[in-house]
Amino acid sequence: MTPSLVVENARTEAGEIASLILNNDRIAAIGPNAAAGIDPAVPRFDAAGGLLCLPFVDGHIHLDKTLIGLPFIPHIPGDTVARRIEAEKSLRRTVALPVEARGGALLEKLAAYGTLFVRSHVDIDTEVGLKGLEAVLSLKQSHGHLVDIQTVAFPQSGVLRDPGTAGLLDAAIAAGADLVGGLDPAGIDNDVTGHLDAIFSVAAKYGVGLDIHLHDGGALGAFELRQIADRTAALGLKGKVVVSHAFCLGELDDAEFGRTAAALARSGVAIMTSAPGAVPMPPVKRLSAAGVRLFCANDNIRDAWSPFGNGDMLERVGILCDRQDFRSDEDLAAAFRLATQAPAEILGRPVEPLQAGSRADFVILPAASLAEAVAARPLDRIVFRGGTIIARGGRLVI
């Protein structure tokens, strides 16, 4: 078969200058001499020594919440999670631009930065029902050529405090949501057992995983994490459960941290962190050393919870490095993988090294190493999806 494109002068993570031979959406060959003997008439792309990387994965966003596409809306403050939930619901009632438009605009930004797979939480409550989910599922059709989308049925208003939500979570999974969500069993629903019973029963019924928001701090949050770990193990869901945020892990004494991390590692419960602002965050190195799997993600991008965020996962990695005091090349490279390889594995997306036979999804960054890429966070990047260039310099070209 005649190749569709030759990518020349690309730098591998090992520092080797190589060529990639593409056959439509697949890499046919890669290596220093891969282009030898290829017909000169085959189209060429010069990577100019740029670093060849796996595409980014954003494992925690909210496509239904984003306000991208609207004029700037000032942030509505709230000093508790519950008050911010109510503030967001109030704002949601006034937003005329549909989820399809706002979420679609965000997906286009993400793809332009090199993110080709996302997990989106979608609000499920008795006011909005499944409307947000239906809108996000439609984005799989309209924007699936840019980004693969996984969905979580997320009870943002709680489960027990919003009677009827448990049934809606069941209906959401039946309608096509991929995972069951949860939120602060103690802090929002004031019933750890009842909340976890409700969400784990839906997951068990359909054989799907869970992704649970947990903001509850200190020993209470640690107790909830261990309860989640115990249920995960009991139901045979190892590797299918994520806890997002888990601020409590950043404020425990050594003994409490040790037994909580051990429970997470045994059960295969993974942790997502967005490296948030003035709150504790999970200690990445300590958790990794204890065998706990982690990844980073953007979370809120220009919505009622935060006026910040542009969707660039490379920028998010830099924020995480600042928060965790990562400075060495090894630390920066490890942080980069928290936005590529680690979330792909945790979210159940097959991780294909950039080699012969793998799908031609990759990003070329103007850097000599992963550490330099994290330090510089260059916008001037080339994004390939299925063997086709879809973005240059942070802008879509298709």
C-alpha cells in the first residue's frame, strides 16, 4: 500500500530523530531509516525536530457546565459546596445557549490543544433530568471526529437530598452514560452508607464503573475513601472506580494516610487531581509510591465553579508541578504522563505506544524533551488525529 504521509525529522522521547510512515489512520513504520525507499511523490511533513508525544487525555471535565461561547459571566461566590450548587442551578436557568453549542466549542478548544479523549461528568438531577446527558451524547456524534467522549452520570445535587435522583442515575446508564457518579456522601447527603448503597447498586446492576467527586476533608474524607475502596473490592470493580479531588489525602497524618493509601492501592481505586487552588491536594509522589494510580485533569473550564481555564492539559500539568514543587526533569516527565498515558490506562482506553500498527494519533511539540515541554508549555504544536493534521498553533485547521 502506498503511504498517505511521511512525517520527517520527529524527535522521540528517547531523543532519536525518526520518520513516521502513515497509512491513513495507522502508523506503518517509525524509525531513523523508516523513510528509506519511500516514493518521493508521497506527501511529506517536516516535524523540524519537534517532540513526538501521545495525545492528551482530559479525564475530568463538565461539558454541560461550561460557559464558553457566551460573553464573560462574573463568578458567583459560595463558601460551601452546597451553596455553590444552588448558585450554579440558578445560573443554569438563565443560560439560553444550549449545551450542544457550549460543549461543542469546548471540545474544539480541547482538540486544538491536543486532547483527543475526555471523560465528561454530566449533571443528573430532578430539575434537569436527562437533558444534559442527551445533549452531551449528541456531541459524540457531532464532535466524535475530533475527540472521543466518555460520560459520567453525575448527581451534582446529591442523591438522597434530591429524591428521585437514584432512579434518574439508573435511567442515565440505560440511556447510554458510561459510568455512575457520586458526590460527597457525608457532606452533601449526610449519609455515607445510603449514598454509596445507591450509586454502587446502579453500577452493579449495569456492570459499569464509578467516578465519585469527594470534597469532604480530613479523617471523614479518608473514612469515605476506605468505604469506597471496600465496596469496590467486594463488587469486583477493581480498576473501574475513580475518586475525583480527594482533598483529604493532602491533610492526613502519616498513620491515617498510610492505611487509606493502602486501601486504595489494594482495591485499584484511582485518584484524579486538578491541582486546585487554596485547598489541600493529593500528594502525587507519596500516593504513587504506595501503589495508588493517579492522573490529572482540568475539571471546571470557564463555568459557574471557576472563571478560569482554557482547556490546555499541558498548562494543567505545569500547574500541578508548581503545586507539588516538581522541578527535576524526571518529575516533569512523570507529571506529563499524568495527562497522557496514566489517564488513558485508568479510563480504560487502550494505550498504544507510537509504533508500527498503532493509530496515528499524536502531538508534535517544539521541545527537545518532556521536561522542556512542561516548562515551556508551547502553544505552537501540531495535532494529528487518525493520520490527519487537525490543529496547528492551538487552532483547528479542519
